[in-house]
Amino acid sequence: MIPEELKKIIRDEDNFLISSHMNPDGDAIGGVLAIGWLLNKLGKRHVIVLNNPPSEKFRYLSEFEKILSYSDDLKIDFNDPNKVWVPRNLIVVDSPNLERLENVKKLLSKDMKIINIDHHESNSFFGDINYVDLKAGASTEMIYDVILSFGIPLVKDVAEYIYTGIVIDTGRFRFSNTTPKSLEISAKLLETGARVSYIAEWLYHTNSLETLKGLGVLLNSLEIGANGRVAFVHFDNTFLKRNDISKIDTEGFVNYPLSIEGVKVAAFLQEHEKGKIRISLRSKDTINVNEIAKVFGGGGHDKAAGCRINGTISDAKRLLMGEIGKRFN
Ligand SMILES: [Mn+2]
């Protein structure tokens, strides 16, 4: 159920800052653009600011270039270039807490009203208004309902924002969060003109050369342990220093080792800074990787989590193996 206060604030207020979590995925990007589209339709001033630039693979989305990324000298102004505009309301889409906004938090003011629209289990209800639906397959499914509640007919552009969020977050309608509603909404989006095969071409059948070469290096680093139940892949500091990682789309890389038959836990280690290892953990069994990540000061979900370990890549593997091994016994 959409909270009445949410509709009221959108109806009554005039200016909004829209944001989402750092390293925005398709649901975050589609979500901020869809909310922006709605506010535009209602004649409200708004600006979209994310911590870092969204991945170029989403540039098929209309008005993609309107998404700003945070910098210390970012000036938000609409009419008067000499006057910095202070938004009075913040709409946060697809983020479980405010911390995940990273630098965008610096744009918050004390008397700002915060609106939280999200579907993460770990959502901390940080808003003055919270529209949180843990059953939604994507935040954009919720925004679809918000747009309909204003009685505004959808058009192709916004249908593609919403569809992008759904297709990314449900893993192309394959993850367990896919519901009949995800498919019903998607059917409506297709009727509205969302170009599904065009979007699939961008998202799933197009890679940068750097991404494919990076995947080759990743697969070459594959190491199996615990009698075939654990798989490690990594990018070491030498590789990361020699290559422009921003051109490599590592999203989903950890799923390659996880896909090996018999593997229960996979880890992707990256040594961006010498001696500091960033780790993504995935599980496809009863092993809870959130608990393992917590041992090293990280966290996440039962089946997907992350943490950092100081030391070499082999140190990190050994420490992780120790924790994973305990849980097999
Ligand atoms: Mn999401």
C-alpha cells in the first residue's frame, strides 16, 4: 500500500532531490529516472544526484544524461546560476539506508523531508515517509504503482525505466523474487511500447572488449578448494594497476565460479590497493555468507555479501577458507 503521506508530499511540495545507492544498478537508475519523470509530469522541480556515474550500459534510457554524479563543487541551480538551490525534499529509491548514498549525504539539510521507497529486507526505515515493500521484485514495481496512483498514463520512456529495474533485479525473471506481479507489470510495459529485445541487446548481448578480456583473466585465476565446494577468482594489484577497471563490467563475474557444479560458495577477490583485498561472496546452498562477511567486518545478505581483508590475496583466501570450512563441518 502506498502511504497517503507519500502521495500528499509529491502533490503538495515543489522541489525534490532524488537519489539512490552508490554503484547504482538498473533498478536504482530506472527508479530515479521514473520518479523524475513523474515529478516532471506534475510540474515539480527536481534533480537526480548519485554518488558515482551510472554504468554506460544503461545509456539507452531516455534522459540518462540528466543523472548527475556528486562532486564537492556540484551546484544545483535551475534558473539563477549564482544561487545554489537547496532542495527541501529527498526521495531515496532502492537504498536500504542513508549511508549507501555516500557523498550525496553531504547535500542533505536538517529540515529536509526524507522519502524512502525500497524493497530491501535490510531497509532501516530511515525516512520521514517510508514506502517499503519486501515482496516487490524491484523498486521500480513500486514506482509503477505510484505513477498509476496519480492517474498519469505511461509512455514508452518511463515503461523502459520500470522494465529495466524489473529485468535487472529479477535476473531476467529467473530469481526467486520474481512474482506474478513482476510479470503482470511487465506485460503492461510491453503494451506501452517498452522495447524488450532492444534492452536485452544492450544489457546482455553487448560487452566491452575490456570486459571480455577481464573475464579471461578472472577465469584463469580460478582456484577450487574444500573438495570442489569452494571456488575463488581474483584480480590482483598488478592487473588492476595496468587496466582501466572502469571499462570492465565486473557485475556478475562472481557468478561464473558459483556456476561450477558442486560449488557451494564462491568468492571474487580484488586487490585495488596493495595489501587491501575487497571480497564479494556468493552462496548457493545453506552456507550463510553474510555471517562469514561479518567475521571480517562486512555484511550483506545470506546468499550475497561482501567484506575487506588486509593482507595478500593468499592470506585472504586462507582466512576465508577457514571460516567457510568451519561451516561445512
Ligand atoms: Mn532493487
